[in-house]
Amino acid sequence: MKRLLSIVLAGISLAIAAGPAAADAGGNKNAAQKIKVASSAAPSSVSKDATILDWPTAPGGKPVLLRQGKNGWTCLPDNPGTPGPDPMCLDKQWMKWMNAYMSKTAPAIDGVGISYMLQGGSDASNPDPFAAKPAPGEHWVKAPPHIMVIAPGKLDPAMFSSEPHSGEHWIMYGGTPYEHLMIP
């Protein structure tokens, strides 16, 4: 896992340096604006040919297709349920994760997966994948631009922190079927 992480980090440094400029996530009411925002989540080499989906309009609903892609990546615009911009681009393993997350079932991850969030992100909780708002006395977890890595099996909490404000990589949703590694 350490060797994989070293390889991934080297590639990420290059990808972030070549990533698209920040897009304005506020007021992205039309499909063209949502596509622009979703595309800002990853380097253009990934997002230019990615499928673009919009978030479901109702809980339990299906995502809305905004653009059909051809490279196996899927990007989504800013999540309307969070206070900060958080578009993302997901590979096939991450789409398995996302579909399982949306249906609250355990994901069947059978390979390493990468997801880009080059605009950063905001989450209600680092340990609770289904928190809709921060617990009393807590604040939204504001992540810097990052990638997320998943792999079959569990992450070792002795090797990776679960502290999102350390400036280092950390485990999000540790101990749940949705745990993954956040890499700023």
C-alpha cells in the first residue's frame, strides 16, 4: 500500500498542477454550467471525455445524464446538499462505490480506484458517511483540493490518520464499508 501511495502521489502532483481553473459552483442552474463545474473536478485530460451526471432531483432518485462520455470516467457538479463547492470525477471503481453509497449498500470494490476533487470538498462528518449536517458543536469538514483512493480490504488506521485537518492524507469514513483515503 505504501508503494501504491507513492506512485499515486507522484501522479497527483502532476495532475493538480495541470488541473483546470476553479469554476464558479454557485448558481449552476443550467446543463452547460453544471458540465463546466463538473469538469473542473479533474484535469481536462480526464474530464473532457467523461460522462457528466447531475445529482438526483429527489432522495432515492436516479442521477440525470447531462453528457455521455467515452473514457470510463464520470463527473458530477457541486453537491447541492453541502455548503461548499465539491464537484468530483470518478473512475469505474468509484462509481461502484457511489452507487453503493446512494443505495446504502456495501460497495463491491475489486480494484484500486481514483476520484478527483480538485475544487476541494465539504462533508458533514469525517467518520459518519450518512450525516446530513455536522453534529452539535462540530463544523463542516472542508477538504482542500484532493484525490480519493479506494482499494479492496480495509485501510490500516495505524498507517493512516483519520484527522482531516492535519495537512496530511487521512482516512475518511474509517471502519465503515465506505472508508477511503483522502490525499490533499
